[in-house]
Amino acid sequence: MNTTLGIALQVILIIISVALVTTIILQSKGSGIGSLLGGSDASLGITKTRRGVEKTLFQITIILSAAFLTTAILLLMVQR
């Protein structure tokens, strides 16, 4: 059953998913190809603090993840 609300939620879900993928790619862009494939500084005992743009991207990723989950649950409820 495709209602107007269901279609709107699907469009919102697609927009959020594209934004979420974009923020994740932007975060990993500065990390280098080694950390993308599983190697990281954490295995060497080196830690670093998120600051500036990196911290903002991290917070946006958390918000988008929560919005994605909420929208997906709402869409599931509407389609039932």
C-alpha cells in the first residue's frame, strides 16, 4: 500500500542515506587507504582527539544515523 506519507518517507530515507554515505566517505578520506582496509593507528596504541571539522562530521554522522533509523522504523509502521 503506497500512501503519500509512505512515498514521502521513502524519499526522505533515500536523501538521508546519501547524506550518511557522503559523511562516512568524508571521514575516511583523511584517514588514508590503510585504515580503510582495516589497518589503523589504534593497533599501535596511538590515539587522537577529534577536533574541528572532523568532530563536526562525526556528530553529523551520529545524527544522520539516528534519523535514518527513525525514518526506517516509521516507514515500516506506515507500510503495515
